[in-house]
Amino acid sequence: MFAEERQLRIARWVTDSGRVSVGELASAFDLTQETIRRDLSLLENEGVLRRVHGGAVAANRVSLAEASLPERQNRNVDAKARIAEAALALVPTSATGSVVLDAGTTTTALAAQLGPACANRGTALLLITNALPVASALTGAPNVDLEVLGGRIRPTTGAAVGPVAVERMSRLRPDIAFVGTNGIDATFGLSTPDAQEASIKSAFVRSAHRVVVLADATKLGVTALVQFAELDAVDTLITDTEPTGTLREALHEAEVEVLVA
């Protein structure tokens, strides 16, 4: 295979999947990782992709890039369902359990599983959210006391943001918060493109006794514009691929439990 043909295939791979690792490419093309890195550098110079730790992401995944809800709902559906199932096992079963669900397609997948699961509870679970899709999934669910934080709704995520939501959250101390992220990076921590969404995510992280981040593999090694938490603020990361390299080391140093679904 000529180098130009290989690079074209790599470009298509990144465009289709959103992210690809050096290891995956080296294995697929039976080449050294150094050769793959040179290919990625060339494609980055051509504006086809953006290099990140351990691989590359599509060029449109810049710090302010954010796909719409319908677009994100159809991506990595199986991985998100597995992550949600693993997260469900962490939901408190005590009579006084309280949970925060952040906005995001993976947290919405958790909400879809949580509704039927709560039917078997002996007492109601207090569920707090700022996300309209999460609230819709759990409205009328048996044994769920649903509290929706107010604020301005961001159409891109369906999340309530702004000072009203942040102030209300600052007065609560839930047992556990399940938080989504646009990126998780070894040095930059957790990040998202929008400053107001970052503020409410930070409030979730500060308020909860336990913080669980739900992030599929496309978020690993990625940074968005606004940081909302350091890695050491996270108790557990649930993902579908084992983190590698400096991110794996940083998670270990920050004592973050990593669960691979």
C-alpha cells in the first residue's frame, strides 16, 4: 500500500469514528507506531485531523466544537449503554439515597436504565438533574423523586445553566453525581466547550460526596475550552476502553478508580 493511500484511509477512519489511537492504526496497517505518528503529523498539517495524546481526533473536534443532541445520540450507542449499566451498579440502594445526573447522552442512557431499576426499590430515590432529556426519561418513573434545577436551557445539550442552577446546587450534598465530559486529559482534567455549562458541572463536582465521570473512549486524551474539574476531584471514571500512557498514569496518581465497561 502506498503512503498516500494509507493516509487517505486513516483520514476516513478518523472522520468516521471521531478518534483513533496510534496503537489501533499500527496494528491495522502492520506498521511501527513511529510511521503512524509521521502520517498523523502530515494529516494534521493538512488540516484533516488534530493530534492528541495517543492518537488523533477529527479536525472539527476543536475546543469550541460541540455536536447537537441528535448527532450525539447516535454515536457510540453500545459503549454508552455498557457504561450506563456499570454506573447503575453504583446507584445508592439506601432509603435516603440521592443522585445527581448531569446533562449528556451517556447520563441520559443511565436515566433510561435507572427508571425501570427503581421500580424494585422499597423507597424513593431522590434524583436531581439540570438536563431536560434526563428529566423526560424519569418523569413518572416509580420510586423516583425528581428535582429539576432551573436556569437558561442550552439547546445544544438540553441543560439548565446559569446562576440559578449553580446556586441551588451549592445548597445540596447528594450521595453521588454522575457527570459527563467533553474531554478528560492528563494535565487539563475535565473540560467542556461552554463556560456556563462548565460552571454547573463544577457545582456538581463540588457538592457530591462521590463523583463518577461517564466518558466513552472518544473523550480520553481530549481537551475542550473550559476546565471544570481537576482529576483529583474525581472518585471514579467509567469508560469503555482502558486509558493508556500519561492519562493512565495521571489517573493513578490522582487515585481515580477506573472501571472499564
